Amino acid sequence: MSFNIALSGIAAAQKDLNTTANNIANVNTIGFKESRAEFADVYANSIFSNSKTAVGGGATTTQVAQQFHQGSLQFTSNSLDMAISGGGFFVTSSELGSQDQSYTRAGAFKVDSANYMVDSAGNFLQGFPVDEDGNSTSVSLTTTQPIKIPDTAGSPVQTKNVGLQMNLNVSETALDPANFNPADSDTFNNSTSVTIYDSLGESHIMTTYFIKPTNGSFTGESNWVAFYAVDGDPVDVASGAGTYNTDSDGDGAGGGAGDVAGTASAANPSGVGTWSGAVLKFNSVGAYTGSDPATITTEALGAGGAGALGPGADGTQALTIKFNSPTQYSSPFEVTELTQDGITVGRLTNVGIGSDGLITASYSNGSTVPLSRVALVRFANEQGLTQVGNTSWKASLDSGAALAGEANSGTFGSIRSSALEQSNVDLTTELVDLISAQRNFQANSRTLEVNNTLNQTILQIR
């Protein structure tokens, strides 16, 4: 009997040593959770035995329980590294479309050859689908999808609207729009440019020229004329009341609403006879009162004399220019807003991950696209999880079913980007436990040795 008791003590001490050694070996393993060997005594008794004099039968290992308390955070320079500050596990799957999921606290993720986020073992990180505003469309574990980060941003969108807000200096010198020549800065007061895109995503420069007029019905500080060009080619404003034309008929009296194409003259040395613009109107306190035409729309950029677009692009593309409360004050010309609604094909420039797990991608065309929201799960009994290696676990009957949710909500922790959760092993404590387990092993070995000596003594009695 005493031999079995000593052997059970040795086995328990060996299990404690193994557990401690495993903790020490993984002190630098990201996302590792330390284990603790738990023991119980063995006590056999029956209704006919004297429990007051009964001796126990040794020790047995009841469980090697993992301890899921928080590990310290290590900050990195990789934006795809993630750490959970609080409760929850990341969800991974071994294959695309697979529902065989495992759970981990190790957040060292990267992008594979197909642009999916994977861990060091190639398992795919799962996320909840989101809409264009970044809101999760579902938080069910069955709807999670592998997170993919495209390196390009969709198809190009041609520019349709251009928005401007500026101040036009009322103290500018009045000029004759009939002499307007974009190559001569003395023939216009101010200009500003914005990049626009055609249907193929090709970029073009649209320039707006502002002239304070002197002649005809447009004389006065309350009116300005705006001409437009794309890549230096004249772009007419679509026909409408108030459209201002340069001196296209060569008679030296530009500004006639009925001017037609003509040749160069002394008053119009550039001969830009087809150039027509819009009139901007301001009241006596410098506030914008409207324009002629009321809606400023250019002619088709690929048609007629414009020819600003290259082959293959949509030649019917036209621009609507919207002035957002411009002013005419006695202060320098200043552009405070310059926008357009087109985009070209963008290349990935940055990936951001919020504390709520929302992954957004920024592209070179200026667009920011929400891609997915990192899925987190929790369990009723974390210590019931089954270890599968690679600092991962699977659900079991003891752990209960996985409950999915979003980071930074309820009992789920927040996600820290560019950070990793270190092992929660306390090396000092483990070294003390190692000494304790060693002493326990030696004591039980001594018990076994003493028992052997006693048996030898008995066997030698004659």
C-alpha cells in the first residue's frame, strides 16, 4: 500500500513539474495562457471499515486548469496586430467557407497571397459583414466571413459635380472679358483648379478663371464672369440666359450674347471664339445671389470644340458647377472649399482597426472603405475549452457554446490595434513552483526508498 501511495505522490509531483515546465517554455508565446495542476487526495472507505484509523490512498491529478487572466500588452508597428483588452476570443477557420472554427487570443495576423488576414498557421480570421457606413449587418457566428483586404478600391467613377466656395476680392481691377486669354494672367483676376476623373478613371485638371468685368451689361462690382477649361482646352457653359461669350466675331466688342466663332483680333488676340462662361451675382453686402445660367452645367467634355477627354472615355460627360455661398468682400481671393465626386482606381495605402473591431482600408484615391468587423466570442466556462495547439482552443460540452458579439460592447473587451497580448505566465512564480515540485518529488522518492528498505529488512529476518 505504501508503495502505491509513494508512486501516486511521485506521479503528482511529475505532473506538477511538467505543467510548470510547459508554462516556463511558453513565457514568450503570444496569447499563451498558463496552466495550473490541481490535485486531490485518494480516500477509499466502506461501511465496515473504521474511518477513524483509515489511511488515504495517495494523490491524484484532478485537472490541469488553464488560467485566462489578462496578459500584458506589447505594442508593435504592424497595424494588423491585435490584442483583446478584456474578455473574448478571436475566431479563426482552417479553410475558406469552413464552419470548423477555433478560438485564440493570439492576434499576430498578416495578409496571405490572396489578401486574406491569417495567423501564423494560415488560419483565416473571421469577421462580421458590414454595410457602407460600417455598421454590422449580422452578429451571428454562422454569418462570419474570412476578412479580406483588397489592394484596389473598386471601379472608377466619373466626376459629375464640382463644388466651390471662395471669396472674390471686390477691390480687384476690372478687366474686359473680351480679352480673356488663359495663357496671359493679365487677362483674368484669379483662377483655381481641381482634379476631376473621366469614366476610365483618368485624371484631368479643371480650371476656373474669374474675371471682374468692365463692359456691357455686366459692368459693376456685383458681377463676375467665370470661364472653364479642362486640361487647358476651353469648355463652354451649356446655353442659357446670361452666358457670357468672348469676342468671337472679332469686332472688338466682346460680351455679346450672340457672338459666334470668329478669328483673332486686336481685342481678342487668342481668338478663343467659342469660349463661353457664367455670370456670378453678388449684392451690396457681398452675399451670393445666384448665377446666369441658374444651373451652371458644361457642355459634353468629349464633344464639339472641347475634346478634353481621351479615346475610350465617355464623351457625354458633363460637369455641374455648384457655388456654395461664395462671397465678395474687400479681402484677398481665397478658396475655402473645392470638391468633386469622382474617383479613380485606388491602391491600398493604409489599414485601420478601431477599438470596436471595425477594419477600414484607405486608398490612394482618397476613399476610405469599411471592410469588416472582427468577430469575438465568449464562453460560459473558459476552462472547459479543449486545447488544440498553436495557442488555440475549441468549444466542448464543458465550455458551452460560443456566444458571438462585437468588441467594446457588453462583456466583450476592446481591441487594441498594433498590439499583442503577451503570455500571462509569471516567471518568478513559476520558478518558485518548480522548486516546490522538485522538493515534493524528492520527498516522495525518499518515501519509496524507505519503504524499500523496510521490505528488505523484513525479507532478511530468519
